[in-house]
Amino acid sequence: MNLLAFDTSTESMSVAVQRGASGGPWQHNGPGGAQTSTQLIPAIEALMAQAGLDYTELDAIVFGCGPGSFTGLRTACSVAQGLAFGAGIMVLPIDTLLCVAEEARLLHAPQQDHWQVLALLDARMDELYAANYAFERGNWRQTRDYRLQRPEEALDAAVDAIAGNVFAAYGARLPASTLPRIEVLPSASALLRLAPQRLAAGGALPPEQALPLYIRDKVAQTTLERAAQKAAL
């Protein structure tokens, strides 16, 4: 398949292009956050040129739909939607916590037929995004729904590992455990690996359905809330 994939849900931006079964992937990784809105499209254009692909030749545009940074998700959705509309192709949203699980599997358990992981992403405001996944016979399934938790609530003893970007900020507050802690971010290369299963399952959508997955409606604390949190530390 010819695929363009990108994720801008965290402090990093990841873009990749795949051409057919053996072409690429061509990849770009860089800072996200405030720079995403100006850097994403130039990065996409450069990789598409390297791959020698036109947007109309893509089978789908794959993007990390969330949970994650409010601004980053809106950027990813709007770019996916605009490019897909222009090229007359479909979009394929994939959740970012599943990307975390897939990156962790490739690093820590690439030969395992059965592997379970708790995927965590920093949600700011002293909370984590969490979801559980099981890798079985080459396919992923979600075993516990998305949730927003305090670090102290995050541990799940039913998994083989914990993965994500939360350990530097919250590692000391996670419940004590001997489970492996795998530091990873969602990536475009993970999106490319996940895309065939999702496409086969009918996950491709028309461009107008390129929508973000929000777990939290509130995206910022008030001044009083920040002061109260600081006083409690």
C-alpha cells in the first residue's frame, strides 16, 4: 500500500511515507508542540517528494487521532482532512495509545505471540491518559477502555509491561511494580505497521470524519486550581 502517516499528539512530531510493499518508509521526526502547525506540511511535502508519490496515489492518510495534546490533535485532523479532500482519498484514524503499545512491543517483545501492555501518555494537569491492549497472534485488541487517571491509580497488574512518556514526570508516583517500564512515544512508523489491520477491519473513513479523540473536555487549569495544586506539593 501507499500510505502517508503522521502523529502530532505529543511534544514530538512524527511523519512517515510508505510506497508499496518495499518502498521506504521515508521518515521525519522533529519537535512538535507550537511548531507543529508550521512544520507538519513542509515535512509531509518533503517525504512525499522523496517517495515520488502524488497524494492521489495514496491508499489512505493515517493519523494519530488521540488522546493527546488538544492543539496537536486538531492540527493532525485538519491536515489529514484537507489533504484527503484534495486528493479524493480516505483517512485512517488510529488511537495514539495503541501506537504507544505497538512501539513498546517492537522494542521489548517483538517475538511474543501473546503480550499485554498498559499504555500511558502524559495528559498534563497531574493526570495520565491510559488504555490496555493485548497483542495476540499478530493482531492488537483493546482490553480496557480509555481513561484519565492520577499517576497513583495507573497500575494494572494484568499486563506484562507499562509503556509511554510518563516516567520522568510521574515515575516515582506510579504504584510500585517490577513490571518493565518502556519509554516510548506514538510514532508514524507505528501507524504504518498498524494500518493494514485497521484497513482490513474497515477502519478507513471519508475525510469529513477525520475527528480527534478527546478523553478530557477541560484542557487547562484556572489560576486558582494551579495555585492549589502547587500548595499541595
